[in-house]
Amino acid sequence: MKKNFKSLLLLALSLTVLSCNDDDNSSNETTEQVTLKNHSETEAYLSKKAGFENLEIYSLLSSEDQLEQSPNFVYGSMADGMGLMKMNDGTFTLINNIEAHYSIARITFDKTFKPIKGEYILNALATTGTAQCSGSLITPEEHGFGPLFLSGGEWDGSSQGIFATNPFKNAEDAELATMLPAMGQWSTENAVVIGKDAYPSKTVAFIGDDTGDNTTPSGQLAMYLGNRGDLAGGKLYGLKVTTAGINFEMDMQEGTTYQAEFVEYAERTLNELEQESRDKGIMGFSRVEDIDYRKGSATANREIYFAVTGRKTTALTGKGTFYGRIYKVVLDANDPKIATITCVLDGDNFAGVAKQFHSPDNVVVTKNYVYIQEDPNGYPDTADKTHYPYLYQYNLNTGALKVVLECDQVAAANAGVGSISSLWELTGMIDVSDIIGIEGSFLICTQNHGWNNDAFVDPSAITNTSRKEGSQLYLIKGLER
């Protein structure tokens, strides 16, 4: 792990007093309004499904675009987790992980929501060539401190763990990184701080371990618990199912609720945490991916959802999911270390509501819905699972699961944007309705695997890479929240 640690307590305190811009800039605001339209020269190859025909989909940015204020900026390979802020002058700032270039980009949108500038605020040198996967934005309004962007260091490199990046960081310091050693080393997909109303005076963060093992499910759901705004001095825990007879995740049946608790870790380093997890009976999953919490009341904020993407080997039969699951964890109102867990959607149940699941990966949770994005692992064993990546809508009140859209890789391949054989990934989805002031608005990315071009690399992010696949950013309008 990179040894360039700073005092996270001081960082949190300093960031809390940062505003998105100086108050004096309010006088510079004009009558310009957010106007949704296509800004990319790359079309949106997303096919709407029955019941969602009225959605509006806009292609905002792709790897082949040039931005007017930064024509040399390249939207790099495998765009992933992101967070959006509105500045006091009416413009917008997007922080966006570029996974396969081991970096984090900052993209400026004007007042109409047109992308106009891009730069890298964390590069491959800072991350020691470690992939930056899902990400989450901490804000004072939602979490009680910040702003601060958390991202997961997952594969390649030597910095597996959680990165903490100031959204206003000078791009000239892109070679400098801050990590959060108190949250442990993992093959980290994401770290998510839940809403400030869930536990007054506390910071509760959940960490997804994307470790894959061909014999034993080995990805944990970890929890960091500290005082409000303190990301350095808290304690680290792992989820243990305490109901008798539950030894593996596949012992948990879809729709059944089980008792659980979060067990404290003594270790913080990668291999030692894995061994401690096994020694203490902390539950292993077949690759924990993205995590989010329900929006609304304090009670809602204590409802956590996470995706397990799955892994298929004979040795994992009956132990770990092959095709993917969505779990719900409900925390006790007084003590987050006490919980229940329920598998709400099971892709291994070929007769169930989630029989179409082919590797759910990323999730975003609103007041009433979970939106689930797929990153297919490449084994469509049934007709139901034979499709390009889906975006699903899961109704938290009725249990209904619907397919919202599918990556249209046939049309894309015909236009020279990728191939039909390299499955794309839908990822990074966030709800931006309240930020841009348009109800039902979400940003989402595609990793357009198979769309290769030597020009899809920004040397300010990475100087030596074989990954030159394009990425694309969209806005979807009209989804229920």
C-alpha cells in the first residue's frame, strides 16, 4: 500500500469548511438553465425495454470527444464510479473513476450541463497502477462532512484499499494520493458512507471486497464505524451471519431473513484480514461489488443493499453464487453492529424473479427503487441469461423486477463502436435529480469493451497501457425514484 498517508481527521475537518465556490460568485449567475441534449459525437447505444419507452437518453461524453476548454483531455478506459456536485456559480463538477487507467478524472459542466473541460486529479503513478473501481461522494448535506470522494483500489498495482480524494484538488498534484488505512486493505470495489441521519454523531461506512476465489467464497462486507467525520480513528468490522446452519452464502435462501452481527477485526492488511475473516466465521461472498443505502428517513438510511456478482466453478457449488445476488442488510436502530441480512434477488434461482441475472455489479438505491447494472462474466447458460448487459429496476415496495434497458451492441458494432463478442459493462449510475433540478435524472457509464483506439489514452492519467477501450457517459431522464 502506498505510504503517502495524511492526517485524515484534519483532512475531514478542512474539507468540511470548503464550499463548492466562493459565495461572492453568486452575483455571476445568469439565466442559463440546464438543458438536456446530446453533446457527444458517439450515439447512445442503449435500447429501451417495454414499459420504459418514454425515457430520454442523452449521450454526454465519450472517449472520442474533445472538450472545448481542454482539447487534449481523453475520457479514458473503463469509466466507473462517480459523484456530481453543483457549484455556487451554477456550473457542475463530476468526479469520475477511470478504472483501467488507474486514475480519477474531474469533468466540468457549464450551467446548461454541457461538458466543457476535463482533467485528471489522481493518476496511475499516485495509485501505483491500481484500478479505481466504484466510487462515492461524501457531502456535508448528505453525510455531515466533506466533500470527499472515496474510491476503491481493486486489481493490479499494490494499493488495494480505499482512496480519499479532495474534489477540489489541484490537478498538478495528481501524483499524490491519500488512502484510509483504518478501513483496511481489500480488493476494494467501493466504500460508501451512509446518510448522516442514520446514527447521529457517527460515521458508518460499508466496504465491498471483490475478492474472487475458485474454491471458497472470499469477498467480505466490511463496516467502518467512527465518530462523525473521522475516517482515521474508528474500528473495522466484518459481517457474520449468526443464524445456525448458515456457513456459506448459498445456505441463505431467497426471501428469508437471517440474524447477523458485525464482528470486530484486529488486522488491517490484505492477507491478514482474509485469514481473520475465516478464523472468525465472517461470511464470504463470491465477489462483493457495489453498495448503496436507501434514501429518505433515518430508518431508510439503515437499509443497505449490495451486489454479489458471482463466480462459476464446480468447487463453489452450494457455496457461492454463480450468476449473482442482491442482498439487503438492515441495521439496528441503536447499534449498527447488530443486523439482519436477506437475499432479495437470486440469479441462481432459474424459476425466480431474477432468473435473467448475469452478473449484477453496480447498484444505486433511491427512496423506492434499486437500479442494478450488469457486468456479464461470460457464461449465459440459459436463454434468460443470454443477453447484452441489462439495467434493472427493483421496486422496494412491491418486489417487482423489470428490465429498463439493454446495451445495443449489435447497432454499436455496425457503427464501429465495439463488437458483439466483447460484452460491455453498465456501471457508475448515480441519481442527480436534485443536483441538476430535473426529476428522474441519472448519470450512467458504459465500458465499451471491444471499442479500441490508440487515441483513447490520456498521458496525464497513464503513460504505459495496453488498455485502449472507449468509455461513454449518458444521462437518463424519466426514471422513478
